[in-house]
Amino acid sequence: MLTDFAAVLVFIVLGVIFVYGNLLLGSLARPKQPTRDKNSIYECGEPTIGSAWIRYNSRFYTIALVYLLFDVEVVVLLPAALVLKELAGLGYGWTALAGILVFVVVLILGLAYEWFYGNLDWARQTDDPASKSWAETEGPGGEAGPFATDSLTMENAPPAA
């Protein structure tokens, strides 16, 4: 019984040896000459502006999660449609179709819920000062914050470098 898993153990050991061996070989082969430019933060060729500790709008994550949710559920419909053909041949076609329709109705209800509550809007339009993010609030002297912009016109956007 244990000999059946010997091949798995051999692959695990070889994988660990391969990974750590390449890390060791790379650390021995690469040059180690740190300079000020090499130790600076690299942001895709753009100079860094301001602090990295700003409040990031969580709407991007929400929209991405909603997209993944509906995308994965729609991908499930293709195999269900293929199985529906097989089940129709066995006499269970209407039962399978009813299950698929219930699934689609739940999807449509979920989409309607997200749409109704504005979770699919990229930028919410509101005049409520409490709903503004930290980056959009006014500074101590009453001036606009460093990242305050009009979401439609980008009037107060910082100048392009």
C-alpha cells in the first residue's frame, strides 16, 4: 500500500530539490552590487507620487467579484446544456430544463439586485459629503485633497508628468 505512493513522494522530493536548487544557483550566479537606483521603488517606469498609504476605492474589488460570480455561473450553463440533451434521451428532459431555468432565474434576480443597489456602477454620483472617500475630501485649508477629481470630467486631476 505504501509503495503505491512512493512515486508521489519521489516527485515531491524532486520538486523541492529543484526549487531550492534553482534559488541557490541563482543567488550564487547573480551580481550583488546594490545602488540607489536599484533599491528605489519601481512603478512601471513612472515616478512615485505621494504616499502608498491612500484609501483605495473598494468598488474595484466589488465589481471584479460580481464579474467573477456571474462569469463562473454562466460558464456552468454550457455543460448543463450538454447534459440536458443526454437527460432528454432518458426521459428527464423537463426536470433538467426546470433546474436550469431555476438557475437562470436566480442569476437574473442576483443581477437585478446588484443593478438596483448600484453595485454595477463604476462611479456613484452623489452629493452626500459623508459618502466621499478620504482622497476626495477637502484639505485642512479648505482646498481640494490631492486626489479629488470630478469623476466625469477629471477637472481637478493632477497634471500628467
